[in-house]
Amino acid sequence: MNKLVLPSGMLAGAAALVLATAAPASAHVGVDAPDAAKGGWATLSFRVPTESDTASTTALTVAFPEGADFEYVATKTKPGWTVSKVEGTSVTWTAEKGTGIAPGEFDVFDLRVGPLPTDVDTLTFPATQTYSDGTTAAWDQPTPESGEEPDRPAPVVALADAEDGHGAHGATDAETDDDAAESEDSGGVDGWLVGGIAVLALAVGALVASLVRRGPRSR
């Protein structure tokens, strides 16, 4: 069988083309939320890579989806970064002096929110990335129905159905605990009742045996 041998220069060029094609997609600001379910709570992990070759990422602003109305919003403590919130609107992480995400690096910012809406299948979180040279990158473009990814897509979270995700587990666990508590309570009452009847039966039996041994009284 004849072997096809390609020049090393051609192989290197092909590898470079593959890497160049994959780099833009991997460099997008994105979000992971594996526990996101309708009606539940979720931890959102925003991945922020620095695309610039000369400047560091110094701030990230994440806007909340319209109509989400989260009752609970909490950020995870991140050394070297300060957090500011606009209630019901957005969260911003800002790097302290001497801190940032250098070129060629990435970092993750965690946000805990809930309850999640029950009437939608996805949530879009537009994000704005700020660099140390003053430039910004807006990650806010919607992905069309065709599925073709835009240049700067907005981070999107897919929501699982409540019965399939963690949102419904809380109620189920609570009901199970209540049933167990009721079972324990009824078991305790039944135990006391059976024990009382047994003691009473023994007492009656002892009394009858005593009377039989004494026999009838003579007149």
C-alpha cells in the first residue's frame, strides 16, 4: 500500500489554520450552569478569556435577562476583585490595582441566582468586558435560529424542566421528610398503646389467677 507523505510545511500550515479557526470560538465569554432548572436556583460560572494581545481584562459587567426578577443574587468572593450590584439589573466585577486577566489567560466569575423563571427555556445574560487600555467588548449578540454563531454572542443558559432538574427536588425531599416524621410519630403512639394493653392484660391475668388459687369463701 502506498503511503501519502505531506511536506512538513504543509502540515504546519494546516495545523495553524485549524488553530486560527478554533481560537475565536474558544475565546468567547461564556457561561456554565449545569444545575439550572425552571423554578430552581443555579450557580452561573462566567468564563472570561482575554482576547487582546496587549491589554488585560479589568472589569466584567453581566446584565440580567429582562423579566427574570431574581429574588436572590449572590456573588462568590474573588480575591483581587471588587463587586458592585445594580439591584435587578446587573453585577460588575472590577479588578483592583495590579490585578486583572492577562493576555492569553482566562478567569471564572461565579454568581448564584434564583428562583429561575418557569415560563422560558433559556436565559440570556449580555456581558461587557473592559480592558486596561480603555477598550470594551460587548458580548450581547443573539444567536439566530439558523444556529450560525455571531462574532460576539451573548452568554446563554438553558433551563431544564423542573421535574428533570434540581428545582423540584426541594419539595419532594420536604414531603418525604414530613411523611417520615408522621410515620415516626404514629409509630410511637402505637407502641405506647400496645405496651399499655399488654401491661393491663398481665395485671388482669394475675388477678384472675390469684382468685382461682384462693377458691370460694366458706359461709
